[in-house]
Amino acid sequence: MFLKNKEYNPKIDYLLCKYLIKNLPEPIDENHLKDCFFNKASCQTEADLNLCMIRNFFLQQDLLTFHKKEIQMLFEYLEISYEFNGFIGKRVEEKVFYILQDLRNIENKRLIIKVLLVMVYIEEKGEILLPYPKGISSLLMASTIEDVKRILAYLEKKTQKLNRTHDVRLNSKIPSILKILAPYFLEITGYLGVGVYGSFSLGTTNKYSDLDLLVIVSKESNERYARRKSKRFFRAFLPLSMDIKVTTLEKMESELTIGMKKTLKIIGGSVQWKKSMN
């Protein structure tokens, strides 16, 4: 949608619009929000409406030809009081650094830097850089141009990961492969259970889809170590991107998002899971 003449993961369009929602409430039903964006569900909340309004704004624009006037129009559309005077500097990291200096005592600086970061990156590289929340938090604390350069490299890596593809014919085989792997995985690790959620649970995968796995461990386990161990195991058998969430039975209700709870399917272990909408 944003880079109209390029092929890339359509999830990037959704995430970029989502990150530009002002005061996005928590928790949110990520799956419903995404369905609203792709016109698969009707809007029910203010967040749904805001997301679709931002989407409609960009549908009428071409980001590759965005200039000062259009960027100022976007701020007004987002109800942000900020006068954009243009970028200063030669390299992307210089331009972002000087933006940050200008935002020191300005309200809504988190949302402002998201907009300008995306726009300066498209202007310079012709590519989208997603303003992931963790990266934005780090940027707002950056004190040097080298700090900014390092954070941009992190955001580039995170964004590029979304564009990794795999043979889509593999997707239909994943459920049966997981059913074979799960008992073996639990036997050699001693973990309590393993489940799948997200697109592979829903059957809505494409060539960009990553595999979302939940690993349930005992409360005595080292969760960071368990995540690394789990990723090494499954990556040895499955040649696609994956995200692994590690939790305990005691933390499942509080740590899982609404989307995880709605789509989670336990595929191994003795863990009993009742789907929750909370």
C-alpha cells in the first residue's frame, strides 16, 4: 500500500498504521484490529476507527513523493500540533539526530519521531523502516549520532525480518510436522507443553508468515535459556522465521495477549488450556 510499485509483506502496511495510532489502548485484540485494517471485519472500537482512518489517508497518498506539505498535512490529520520545517543533515542518522534535538520539550514527541523517522527513511532509501516501540524509546534517549545509527540498524534488521519469505507449500505441512516434533521436544527438554498461535493456528498463512510458538515451562526454569533452546530445536527442522514465547502456567493468563489466547492451540504436553477472551 505504501510503496505501491514494490512487493513486500502486507503486514508492514498494517503495522505502520498501527504504530501511528494516537494513544493506542492496551490490551487490544490484535487479530480483530488486523481484520479491520484488511476489511475482513467491521470497526467496533475507537482504535479500529483510527486505524482505518490512517489507512485511508495513506491510500490517497504516494509516500515516495511525500514532501514538507504532505508531512505537515499528516500531522494535522493525526491531530498533532507540530510545525515541520524540513530535514537537516546529509545522512539519515544525522537527520534523525537533529529531529530529536528539536523535540526535547515538545508534546507527543514519541508519535512525531515515528512519523518523521518513517518519512526520512523513505525519502533517503525508498524503503519503509518500521518505528518499533522499543526502538523509538531508545531513540528518545539517544545522545549522539552514533547512538542513532546503532538504533536505526536495529530497526532495519527488525523490519527486514518481516520480508523474509519461504516456500509457501511448506505451510500446509507445518501442523503435522509440529505434532511429530512436539513430544520429542518435550521429552528431551522436560518442559510442560508447547502450543501454536497466530496465522499457523488460524490457517491464514502466506509466504511471509512466521511460526508463533508458545513453550510452557515450570516456574523454576530459566525462561531466557528456554527460549534460546526452543528456537535452536525447532529451527533445525523448520526452515522459516519463528517467534517463540516462553511462559509458565502461573503467568499464562497475565502474559498472553488477547490474540494469543484466542488462537492458541496446545499441540504437546499435558497442559489444559481453555480459550479466553480477556
